[in-house]
Amino acid sequence: MAVTIIFEDQAVSVEDARAQGDDLWMPVGELQAATGWELKPQGLCRDERCVPIPPARREQFLRAGDLVNLAALARQLGQPVVHDDSHALWFFGESADARRATLASLKAPDFRLPDIDGNPHSLSDYKGRKVLLLSWASW
């Protein structure tokens, strides 16, 4: 059964991924396409950033040389992980450090929502202009 992985707001279906409790094992060859991370001799790397795999915990990250535990990587990076086994869905959130840096920047994230007539608007459409955002929730 395929597992849907949501990583950095991109959903990817990984056919050969296997959930085991709070671990998600997936083929090393599919890791980069799903997350941007790849296995290198120095550890799990993305661009210039590498996370060394602790030798004493190697079996928590790698299995049989061709499987990698994406949940273990997320835990090492401080990313929250939520999964729904009944729907084969795994979500990997942004780390607390990244969220803290975003909040400290005081820069609102860009988003796109429709107006009352269904016309889409992005926050970036109003760059350089003052914008008042109103929200409401029934709860």
C-alpha cells in the first residue's frame, strides 16, 4: 500500500514505504524525490546541510542498506511528525527553530485565498501596501 508523505507542503506518494509504529521506512532511492534529503557517506544531507548518523543509533536510521527511517531523521531535526495509519498519511512539520525564526522575522507567509466572489488573492499581490486581515472562526 502506498504511503502519502507531506513534507514542506508537498504531498508525495511513496509506493514502497512501510510504517512501523512511529517509524516510517522508505527506500533510500525515493528519499530525495520525496523530501530533498539524500544519503551520503557523511550522513543524511540536503544541499550543504548534513545530519551525521550516530554510529550507536545507525539501526534506527538505516535498515539493510536500502531503507531509511524518515521519522528518525525528522526527530533528529526537531520536526514534529503526525501520522494516520488508517489513511497511510504522514505529515512532517517545520522544526521549532524554523518556526521561531519565522516569527522573529515578523514577515507574514504568503498564501492564496478566494474572495467572496471566488476570485483568488495572494498576500504577495499587495506587497508594499497596507493590508488589514480579518479572520473569524465559529469555535
